[in-house]
Amino acid sequence: MELVDIQDLKSWGSNAVPVQLRPRVHIDADGNPSVPLIDGHCHLDMVVERGLSADEITQGLEENGVVSLVEIGADKQAMLWARTLAHTACRFEVYYTIGHHPGEAATADAEFGLKFIDENKNDARFVAVGEIGLDYYYHKDQSEIQKKVFTDFVRAARRVNRGIAIHTREAHADTMEILRREAHGLKILIHCFTGNAQEMADFLSLGAFISFSGIVTFKNAAALQEAAKICPEERMLVETDAPFLAPVPFRGKVNQPGYVRHTLNFLAKLRGVEANTLAAQCVNNTHEFYSIV
Ligand SMILES: [Zn+2]
């Protein structure tokens, strides 16, 4: 498969010190070293589109002690970009997913993604199928095609032995139904979880991991915060979903992977635990879901 003409990725890799040679110690507000973090879900291609340079993104990562990230390839262009980035970036570690965003179910070519999954099944940097799922907030009229594409990608994940990263919005019942029917035995991650405690309990009953984004830091997110308080720590992840949903105090700005530190700190405070303890647990959970060794 040929690489389409994607954004010049040289600046991510050239003249750069390999990540393992760079200092990894981030100091928190109390002067203590922080546990290095991973951003469990971001769209760097769209961050770049919104005007941030590779250097600014890298600086944000370093300032916040974020050493790796998972880049989401949920349409044709993005998956090509994500795979290239994962194999060229050397200032931080990059892993990638291959999926099909439910918002594109009716408009884009899902066959390309399904083929791309099979073609890259031996690539260790390809760590999950996603994001896939259902979005009835924007696209309820396309629910039938969304369900079909979602199901096709869950089956593809089973073929290549990867977990599935789920996008679900105002589609809880149908998402649960498909997961119950199709995802038995697969690792499941609910990306950018925005539901309440009951919905979280439903997903946990399937053995899913729950990933919290900057939304949890918003003032009007009381029900989500209640869920985040009681989420079992061995199931929790943090992510940015950059460029969207920047956490407080950057709400409304272009989000970037370094900001995952702010969401982590917020969650630690909310739960009344040490940030480093929660960080270590979230990193472990991220590695477990994505099978990153
Ligand atoms: Zn996303």
C-alpha cells in the first residue's frame, strides 16, 4: 500500500535525541519527581492542523513529563499518518490504532480500514482497533450503517488479536448490545467516557477499561465526576483526545497530549489519592489494554 501525500513528518524525527536519552523526570508543584505519563488517546494530525508545531507539542510533552502517546487512526488519512509517525518519531514513543470513526460510517470507505488492519497485524506499534462505535448525537439517522461498520471492526479486531477502543455518544443501549454480542473475550476500552455511574457499571461488567478525558475537569460534569470517584483504580486510564476537550485551565484552547497531566492531577485530587500513585496505575492500565510491553 502506498503512502499518500501526508504532512511532512521529518521534524518529528530529525535532529532529535532519542526519547530514552532525554531526562524523564518531571517535577510536580511540591518539588517531587512525577511518574512519567502516557496519553492514551490523541489525534496529533488534527493538533498540527490547528497550528501547533512539532516543537511546541514536544515541549508540552516534556514540560509535563509525558513520554508516550497513542495516536488514533480512525480514517484513511489518519491511519497512514499515525503509522508513519509511530515509526519516525524519536523524541517520544508513539503507538497507533486503526479504526473507523462512527461519524464517518456513512461517508467514508470502511473497507480501507479493514484491509489496513489485516495488513499491519504484525506491526508491534499497532496496538488496538479504534476508535470505533456509535454516535447518535450527531448521526442518529445513520444508526444502521454505524452498527454494521462497528460490528465489522470488532470482528477484525478479533482476527488480529487486538483490543477495541470505543467511541459511544448517546448510544449506550446499542453499544452495550453489540459489545455483549460481539466482543466476548476482547479487551475493551471506553474512550473519553462521559456517562454516569450506572453506565460505567454496565461497561465494567463487560470487563472494560474506562478512559477519562479533560471533560471530567469541567464544572458542569458532576455526574461524570461521581463516576470517576468510584471507578476501580485498576480500570482507569487518562487521555486528552487532543485537539478536543482541553482540560481546565486550558478549556477552549487547542488541546495537546502534554495536558493529560492536568486531567490526571484533577482525578487524583477528586479521589483523594497521590498523583503519582494514580499515574503509575493509569500507565499500567494503559499498557495492559494496549498490550504495550
Ligand atoms: Zn478520539
